[in-house]
Amino acid sequence: MIYYPISALINAVASTVVCIIVITRNPKSQLNRSFSYFAFSVAFWAYCYFFWQISNNAHNALFWCRALMAGAIFIPSAFLHFSVSLISQYKKYSKIVAFWYIVSVLFFLLDFTPLFVKDVRPRLTFPYWPSAGITYTPFLGMFAGLTIYAHILMYKSYKRLSGFNRNQIKYVFLGTAIGFLGGSTNYPLWYGISIPPIGNAFVGVYVLLVAYSIVKYRLMDIKVALTRAGIFVVVYTLVLGIPFWIGLRFLGTGTWIFPVSIAVVLATLGPFIYIYLQSKAEARLLKEQRRYQDSLKQASAGMTRIRNLRKLLNLITHIVTKTVKIAYAGIYLYNKETNEYILQVSRDKGRMSIPKLTADNPLISWITRNRQPLIYEEVKRQEEDNHNTSYNHLEENMRLLTAVVVIPSFLEDRLVGLLVLGEKISGHIYTPEDLDVFQILASQTALAIENAQFYEETKEMQAQIAQAEKMATIGTMADGLSHQINNRFNALSLIAADTIDTVKTTDTSKCTPEVKEMIAQINRALERIQSNVLQGGQVVKGILKYTRKEDEGFEALTLDQILDATLEMVQYKVKLSEIDIIRDYPKNTPKIHGNIIQLQEVFFNFIDNAYDAMVERKTTLNEPGYRGKITISVSPKSKTLEIAVKDNGMGIKDNDSKKLFTPFFTTKVSSRRSTGLGLYVIKRLIEESHQGKIRFESEHKRGTTFVIELPRAKK
């Protein structure tokens, strides 16, 4: 019958192709190696089965029967090896596996003797069917026992697992169970029991189901291409196997014209059949994936129109979790101020995720270097196969993140953020097509995030500029306001002075003691009013000097002259009694060529910032006996003066140092206390207006020193 040789040839070619793909994909993997041993044993048995079925004499038939048993002898031990590798328990059962390999070798030594295969004789419709020797029955017991034992181990592991790991074992369990049951129909005839081997074709079922598990559940990390290879094997085995068998069976080895002609015709049709079946199979397998992949592509196209960052991130996680039906999703974005990737939004089912990842985290480093998605199962497999510490760190981080897949989001060469995905609720794996779509989504997301961040930063900057403009407007109003206020102060002063003179010239000798005391109190009150009016006038004068337009030009100034003018104003904002200001320079220090108003603003900012830093250190560190101190020292040079303003405040963090002179950046605890324009303006006043230089040195929790170089005045 043509059924038996053709079914054997299909089994042989299918097992060979799967064996080659698996072992070449990752030869270091224990799982891949053990499966290739098993597949090779089945393929060897099936090839010999084919040649046995087309044999035309007893001698050849006996040889091929003994040869096929050489493959069958190693099937149970190789299957046990594969099973314990699949459930990740090879180390536990390695000695048992080794023992049964040794037993298989012993049976192999007896294979080509009558003790194992006695002879061949007619059985049913078969002209040459083998008869069992005395050692064949023990082998059959070993075969059945190991097969059942391996399936029991897989079933126990299957009950403990969940998700696509469970599905991997399920399809392997079903495939091999059906394959072994089909192959077992060969054995009754060995003992003269008239049951035909009708289940022989089911041996190929294990190949198909294992291939399905590889495709759909990422078993052994073989991609969807295996589906095409499987279809190719089935089609071409039938297309070329039929004429080959006809040629051998009916035309002999000398005449090949007819079968070769048929083979050519069918081989021409084969690719078209293959393409058709391939497209149908992939459409059926990937129907669900393509549905949500199309949805994700449509969603990614509209993301760049969303300006609110929080709304955008929530939308992304909502679309991903609902469309793909994922148990957990989160988005980490890079924060340049802290140099960390911080969890912004997440959708989960009670999971607790780590809130941030440093830029030097192994997971971030790997993604930045490789620019590819990270898949937990692949990382875990690499960890088991290569014993590399880098994979240990990756596996640990992904486990803490509860991540099945991590998708990077790059904008040019910059890693903007990460999309962390948990397992699918269905238990299915992420296919290569899924990953491609997620990478497209990640690219669109990076652009959308950049747009949203830019929009929010622009809004914030506009608000700060508006605030700065308000302050500038107040400055321009200062002349008029101070004039009006001074007029009121002068009026109050005149009224108080006239009243005091009236009281002094009034004869109170006839007044009662009570009236005299009341008049004395009124006189003292008027004197206090006059004193406060004079002080208010000085405050207004200082404000006017600080805010008036810089039309006084450049002149020769002493450092004391600048500091005195600065302290006159800063005393109304800073509690000078709480700090020490030390002038550590000689009285004959050379003069500076500068603008008094601009330099007053420079030192005002230095002292104001230093005071805030010292208050922060005092309240944060709680150091006993701590007192704020600002030291101003001078180092004369040939054409310039180098002035150092040193404080013992909180200091500046390393991450903030590069941004210190950036507009609107502030290190103050409350942004309400500062617009972030002070040091930016100072830098421009020193470098552009005075053609000088400015630099700083700082140590966090120790203090900061600003050093400026200003031109010396010509004598």
C-alpha cells in the first residue's frame, strides 16, 4: 500500500526540517539540543521505515527493519531528556536521563542480531514484517514506561504553570501523546497479532503540534517562519515523494523518465499550492493579532495631535491594555533633572512596580546599546544557557517590573522612555509582528511625548516671562511711585514737625498732671512718626536706585561702595542679623570699572541666593552651632579683579550644576520664591555688559563659591 511509505516519508522529512531549524537556531540551549536529539531519532526511524516499505526482497527488508529500530531505541530516552528540559528540571533529572541513554546504547548493541529482530515474514498485506527477538519485549517495556513517565512529569508541571508557558507544555503533551499512540499500532504485528499499523501517520502529528507551539507560544524561540517550513515540508513531500515511490516500485532504478517528468510538473505546481496554504494558515493563526495591530497603527497616527502629556500617556496605556488585552502596562519617561526614568502612568491589576530606573541600570544600558525590545522569556533562556551575569541583572529587573516585554521609545539617538507590558490575558505570546507594531507605536509615542513636553514647557516659560514682565513693569513704575510716596512722606513729616512745634510752644503750666502726661505721649508719638517717615524715605530711595534705568554709565567704583549699596537694599529681604558677612580684602583694593546699578544687582543676587542656601542647610541638616557665613575676597590681576563670594550653605547638586545659568531654572525649595532668571541675568551682566567672566565651584551640603572677573579702573 502507498499509504505506509508515504506517511513514513512525510514523518521523516517533517522531523528533519524541524530538527535542523531548532538546532541551528540556538545550539547552546539545553531545550533545543534535547529536542533535536528526539526529532533526529524519529526522523531516522521514519526514513528507514520508508525504505523498508519499498524493499523488494527479504534481505533488504530485514536490514531496514533493524536500521529503523536503531532510531526507535533512542526515542524514549531522548523524549525524556526533552521533557525534563521543557519543564526546566533537567538538572534535577540529569542522572536519570544519562542512565536511560546508557540503557538505549545497550539495546543498540543487540539491534543487528536475532536477539532483537529475529526475521521478517508475511503479515496481513505486508510481504516482509519483522518478528520480535527475546530482547525486544524488554525494550518495548522501557519504551512504554519512559514515555508515560515523561508525560506524567509534563502534566504535573502543566498544572502548576499559567499563561503561555502552560500552553507550550499543553501542545507538546498532546502532540507527543498522539504521535506515540499512532506509532504504537506498529507493534502488535511483531507478535503476530493481526492489527494493522493504521495510526502510523499520526507520528507526524507531534511535529505539527510542536511546530504550532513554536509559532504561537515561542517555544524554543523559533519564529513564524517555521509555519512556512512546515507547509513546505508537507506539500513537497507529497509532490516529490509520490513519483519517487512510483519510480522505485514499478519502474526500477534504471528508468526515471516517467517519474521525473511527473515530479517536474508537480514541483512546478508546488510553490503555488505552498503560497496559497501559507497565506490561509497565517491569516487563521494571526487573525486576532492583525485586528489589534491595525487598531494600534490607527491610534499611533493621531497621538501627535494631543498636547496634554498626562492625557497622552493615559491614552496610550488605555489603548494598549484594552486593545491587546494586557494584564499590566506602564510608561517610564526620562527625567533630565534627576537622570532617571520615572514611572508616569500604569494600568494594572494590583501589581506594585518599581517607581524609577536610574540611567545606569543594566536594563536601560542594554536597551540603549541594542535599541531592541526586551522579551522576558528570551532573557530567561539566555540566562539559563549562557550563565552570563548581565542576563541575571536583566532578568531580575524585568521580574521586578512584572514585564513580559519592554519596548523602548527612541527619538533619534535619545531614549525618551519605556513601554512596559505584562502578559496577555489570553495567555498568548507576543509575536514578532506584535513587536514590530509596538515599535512603530513607540516611535510615534516618542514624537508625541516630545511635542507634549515642548508645549507644556512653552506654556510654563510664557507664564514665567509674563511674571518677569510684570516685575519689569513695576520697575519702570518705580520712579513715579517713589515720587508719589515721597510726597506723602514729606507731607506727613511736615505735619508731624508742625504739630511738635505747636506742642512745644503751648503753655501747659496750668494743665493738670494727666493732661501734661497725655501731651507728652502725643509728642513722643509724633517724634516716632517723623523717625519712621525718614526711614521710609530711605527705603524708597534704595528701591529707586535699584530699579532705575541704567543711564549712569560706567565709572570707577570701590568694592565697598558696591557692597554698601547692595546691603542697603538686601536688608529688606534678608535677615542680615542671622548671618555673618566677612569682607576679606584690604581697604586699598583697586577700583572696578563698572556700572553701579548692574553690579548692585549682581551682588544682591549672590547674597540673596546664599542666604536661601544657608537657611536650607540649617533646616535640613540640623547641625548644632551652625551659622551662615558669606566671605568676600579679592585677588588682583594685571587688568582685572577676581572677586570670590563664598557661602557655607547647602551647595548645588551635581545634576543641577550644568543648568545653573539656564533661564527659568531654580534650585530654591519653592519656585514661588524665584523666577529662575537671577543667575541667567547675572551671567549676561558680567560677560556681555562688563566683558568679564563668571564661574562657580560647589559641593553639596558644604557650600558654593562664585568667582567673577571684572575690569580694573584706569588710574
